[in-house]
Amino acid sequence: MTKTDQAYAIIQLIRPVHRRLARAVETKLAGSGISVGMRAVMEILAVKGKSSVPEIARNLFLKRQQIQLLVNELEAKGYLERGPNPAHKRSPLFALTKDGLSEFERIRQTENMELEALVTPLSQAELASTEVVLRQLLEHFSAFEDDPDNLGSLE
């Protein structure tokens, strides 16, 4: 098998892996009142800190309107709080509340148990190589990154 064939085989695996990951997360979240999209917003805020809806949307490659709906739900549950945005008066910054951070940490602990089972048979070198390949794919195809608020950006 050539390196090109191997790269193509990896690319073919990405879609089913993505679908299964989304289903696994959805299953683990069942009954929590948190959707996969809400979890993604919580992760962005846990990792990056205070962010506006447009910033979260760019990070998740989704439309601002979709993110606004998720933010509204999380805010109604008491998991997010809004604050002023010195850079933009009409676009507040959102942050996880103490309850929101606790809920996200609980979610991550559950996910980490699943990930532990995944990585047990793998070596550090195998995991590092996988990360290198995925980062190379992202970099190589970065010109095709879309702007969810400007769907004609690739045309």
C-alpha cells in the first residue's frame, strides 16, 4: 500500500468515526438535559474562557444563530452567565457559571473513563502519530475551511 493509499484510507475512516463519536456523546448525555451542541459550547468556554456568540460559532464552524439558541438554553439552565464585552457593546461575553463548570467537569469525567478504555491498548507513539496525521490533514486542507456565516466563501 502506498502512502497515498494509506492517507485515503485514513480519510475514509474520518466520517464514520465522527458519526460514532457524536452518537457516543449523545448517548452518554442522555437524561442530562444537555445536547451534543450544548456540550460543545460548554467545552469552548471551559477551554477558551469568556467568548462572544460569534467567537464560539467560529470555533465550532457553525452559524451564529445556531450558537445563540444553544447559549440561550444553557443560560436558562443556569450554566452560563453573560457579561459586558469591551470590544463590542451589542455582543456580550458568555462564561460558564460555577454550576456550568461543575456539569462540564462531570461530563468530561464520564468521557475520560470511555477514553481510558480506548487508549489502553495504544502506545504513546501511536497516539502521537495519529495526532500528527490529523493535524497535517487540517493544515493541508485549511484553504477549504468554510465560514458558516458566509456560505459562498468557498465558491
